[in-house]
Amino acid sequence: MRLLDRLTGKKNTYRMDPRMADATLQNVFASCNKQPNTISFDVLSLRLQNNAAPYTIGMILSGIVFFLVLVFPVVTLLLFRMTAGNTIVQTPQPVSGISLVSHHLDKDDIFYLEIDPGDDELDASCCVMYTMSDEEIAPLSFSSSLFRRNVVITFPYPGEEVNILIAGKKGGTLQLLLVPSP
């Protein structure tokens, strides 16, 4: 064995002339007292190659599918990260920053709202509750403090679904929907 073949891992393979291989095969059958082969060695080797072709194609296709299964999640993640900066996902924010801080309904059916006016200024005349029958209900109380930024507004609760609109003087609006629990 040559040194180059040893380094590359190449092994010598023995090759035989097909006619000589056929004769050797017939001699082996004859010495074992078996019926001689009626199919020549050339035909047997062609059949072997034809039978191996679908297997080889199947192995190649399986390898490609396996490679795609391994690579697809990585490519998808990379594409998602590349396009994530271009995606605009925003939660709706009020124009003026008016937001609900807390709310509760007391046992006397008075609905309390604590509102953060943000950079807007709230006024009691800008707050109204609408019932499903379009009845307009004014707030019972509207309290703001010099020490607290939040405003507390109370409404009488009619016991049905209502829509509450709280508008600021700068144009910001907060709309709340109150639905009674079943």
C-alpha cells in the first residue's frame, strides 16, 4: 500500500474482468455441487446497480429533508429577527395620555373611577355616562386634589351596560365600557 493511499484512507479494491468473474462463479457452483448459474455475472451486476439506484436516491432525498428540517428553524429565526425591527407593533395609547388607574363599584351602586389625566386637564362637564337606551348620566362627584395628580369621578350605576366618556380640555378622550357580570 502506498504512503499517499494510507494518508488519504484510500483502500485498494480488487477488480476482475466480468467474463473471468462469471467463470469463477460457475466454478464455485460446480465445486459445491450446485446447479450452475444460468444468469451471467454481467446481468447480475446490472440488476444490483438497478436495485441500488432507488435506495441511493431515497438516501439522498432523506438527507436533503433532514438538512432542511435542521436548517429551517434557524433560517426562520434569523429572518424573524431581521424583520422584527421593521414590524410596527403598538398598543393604542390615548392622544393626551388619559388613562384609568383603578375602579370599583360599592354596595350602594356607586361606580368609582380613578383617572390619571396625563398631560391633559379634566373637567366635570367633560365626563358623562351613557346607558344602552341613550340616557345621559352626569357624574355624582368630581374630585381632584392639589397633592394628588389623579382625579376621582363617581357615577350612579344603573345596573346595565353603560358607556363612560371622559374628555380632556386638550382633546384627549378615554372611553370605558362597563358590562355587568352575569
